[in-house]
Amino acid sequence: MNEPTAPWESLDTRTLASVRVAGVALGPGDRVRLRPKPGGDVFDLVLRVKTATIASIEEDFEGRAHLAVTVDDDPGRDLGAQLQSGHRFFFQADEVEPLAQPGD
């Protein structure tokens, strides 16, 4: 018998290795500062200017890249890395600011 899948598991997306933001190639493991666009929801207000780590980059069927991030000061960020809801947040490339990487 087949296991049921969550609705988001059947969406037509693909994973990208990197995306360019402000001239910098960012990929999973890179750190960013969150800069959500005005007019978002309460999470945008709470997460604004927090630092986060990119967990994955997913491209939707319209070709838009979405960065799945875990917030650095979230005590449950390890759950986000395990794809648990509530600990992984999505932002578009123009809503993040690259942070200097160690060794830069």
C-alpha cells in the first residue's frame, strides 16, 4: 500500500544549487539577513532583520526561486533542517541580504 503524501510533496518544484543575490552566489548552508517586503504577514514582522541559514533553494513551476531558511536563533532550527513545519520559512531572493561567509 502506498503511503499518502503531503500536498506540498506533489507540487511541481525543483531544487536549485544556488541563486545570485546582490552579485553573490548563495546556496544551502550560506547565511543571510532576512529583509521581507513590506505588507507581509506577522511572520515577516517577527523575522525581519534576523539572520538565517539557507536550507534549500526551490524553484516553482513559474521559474521563481524560493529560499527555504532556518532562523539562526530558533531553538527548533534542527527541526527545520528535518523539514518540519513551523521551523522552515520561505523567502524570495530579493528578500534576503547575503552575510559575509567565514574566510571572506
